[in-house]
Amino acid sequence: MGLFKWLYPGMRIKRWVMLCVLGIILCAMGFVLVIVEAKKTSGSLVLLLGSGFVAVSIRKIIKSVVTVLLPQREGELVNIIYQKRYLERGPRIVVLGGGSGLAVLLHGLKELTSNITAVVTVADDGGSSGRLRSQFNIPPPGDIRNCLVALADAEPLMSDLFQFRFTESGELEGHSFGNLFILAMIKVTGDFEKAIRESSKILAIRGRVVPSTLKKVSLVALHRDGTRTEGESNITKVKSPVQRLYLKPDNCAATEDALRAIEQADAVVIGPGSLYTSLLPNLLIEDITSALARASAPKIYICNVMTQPHETDSFTAFDHVNAIVEHCRPEVLSHVIVNRAPIPADALKRYAEEEAFPVTDDAQRIRDLGYTVIEDNIIQVSDMVRHNPRRVTKIIGEIVQQHKKSGAVARRGASHVKV
């Protein structure tokens, strides 16, 4: 019965179906005239006319369907097919982190593959996320919202809507619409992970966004002067450097989606982002650290370009890597990407006013730890110094390809070994 609905009035399909049928008949007649009757000229003309009818009708049928299913986006048909076919065959990439650095990288990665899993920290306790976390006893939605928007394939207006922040004085002041939307979705679905999945469908994201844990966790920092600070938003306010970072509680379990993604990944990317407040909160979860240590895929750390006041003052690239190793274990990394491009003088001056300076490239010290280091120009400079998502994505893609090739060579070598 459903098949006959295509013939209902107003479907704008019947005329093109009939034209297609006519084209097929003409093509058949043309073949007969050329092959059987030996009338090559007339047969070729009939065959050409039939082929034209078939081509036009198929194009019109596709346009009619696309116009209904994707209004105002029929011109993007090629991009949609590219995303669904080519990007679906891309490498499985897992990215761990939080904050704006992770969102920037995702903009580049979604042009390489749609098989992306962003594993996001839930230790944020400041701003709109912190207020919602405290008032409604939910994981903070802010970093997850940023990742959803970064991976979105929806209309720009929808992305702008999710990032819209209320500025008028009142109870909504400082809240972003996206955070409130996720809160409402949690209330409707009754489940945080399901709320993220449903929000992902609305934004039509390329990939998945999953929390690193569903536990309500807090960050605790032990500083070199012996003081302790609890709360992600408070750690960077203390001038004394962080000596050790902890999660409270310390036995929180990782989400199954995060562990499964790491196990199946073709590459795991850590960063870029704030070392102590965005990256390490994920790596302090023992389940995630163990899964990384077991993984045979490349585990790539993208080192920050600039130091962060009261968090990584005077840190070199080696210091960043060493902090990760000391808090976890050496096996969580295999590759490190470091910027070697100079920072423009005007940008340096702006950052110096905030006590932030370029991270020194001491790659050889990192190589001495046994890691592969890629030094390249990976920055873009506007008002801020950021990682260039396309350049970093290109490097990640090359690492994945090289790893696959070396694995294929090893397997071929093993197949020739006689037992």
C-alpha cells in the first residue's frame, strides 16, 4: 500500500516516474534499432533521447525527495552524501579533554571523519555549568554543550541558539540557552546520557559526545606550599603551583561508552586544553588510564602553545608531558605534537599582560622518554593564539595512516614466519 502513495496527487513524483519509464522504453528501442535492425543513425538518436529522459527524471525525483526531507538544503546534497558515505569510512578518533581547546580541535576533525567520540570532563564547577550542577544535582553541561556545537551539522542559527547567553539581570543571567536545553532534556528523558544523545540528534552532530564519568566529581589540588584547593574554578586562583591533583571521590567509574570507544579507536587524542583543569580530570579516572595503557592505537598529546597563569607558569613542553606521566603512567602516550612556529610580537605583548608566555619547545627531552614528537607550525593567531584545527587534523591523519601501514607490514611479516 505504501508503494502506491507515490502516485497520490501532489507528490510531484508521478510525472518524473513516467518520464523515466518512457526513457527506458526509448533506450530499449534504440538498442533494437542499432543492433537488430542495423539502423545506427536513427537508433543512436533514439538511444540518446531515452538516456536524456532517464537522466532528467532521476535528477528531478531526487530533488523532489530532498526538497521535502531537507527544506532549504537541497543545494547541499553533494555535501550530505559526502558526509554520510566518505566520512563514515574515516578513522575512529577518540578525543579526551574539555574547555575551548577541545571544541576548536573538533571543528577540524569532523572534516576528516564522522567516527569521532569526544570524552568530556565533568569536573567543571564554575559559571552557568556550576550553578546548574549545584542547583539541580546534574553533571555540568557546559563543556558537553561546546562539543555538541563544534560537531554540529545543523543550521548556523541552531548553533548560535545553543551558544546564546543571557545577559539581562535576573535568575537567567549568565546562563547559556544550550545548558538550559540540556537540563530540560535531562528532566524529560530522566537520564543524562540519553539527554546528550537526543541533543546530538537535534544538532545533527558528526560523531558522539560522552561524559568521562557520571559521578559528581570535584577536583582537589595539593599546591607546593602545602595548601589544598577544592573545585576546578578555584584551582587557577591560587598562585602556588599545583604539585598533585586528585579527584573526589577517587573511585569514580568511567562510562561504558568512553571505555568502548578507547578500545575500538584508531587513535586517541589528548588535548589541547588546560592541563590541570581540562585534561587530567579525565586521566585521573583509573578505568580510562587503564584502557589507554592497553590500547595499541596511537595516543597523541597535543601540547599547549601558551602557558596558563597560576596553572602552568614557566612550563615547557616536557613539563606538560611529565605532569601527565606522573599523574597516570607512561603508557598513556605514544606521540606528542608541539608547536615550533614563532608567536607574533603583538600577540606576545597581549599575553604577557596576563602573565602567559609561549611554551618552550624542548622536544628532545620528550624523545628521551621514548615518545615520538612531531614539531610543526600548528597555530593560528587572531585575538587569541589557538591551535589550527586543520593543520593538527592533518598531522593526526598522517599518524593514523602511518600506524596502519606499519601494522599491515608487521602482519605480512608474521605471515611469512614458518613455525
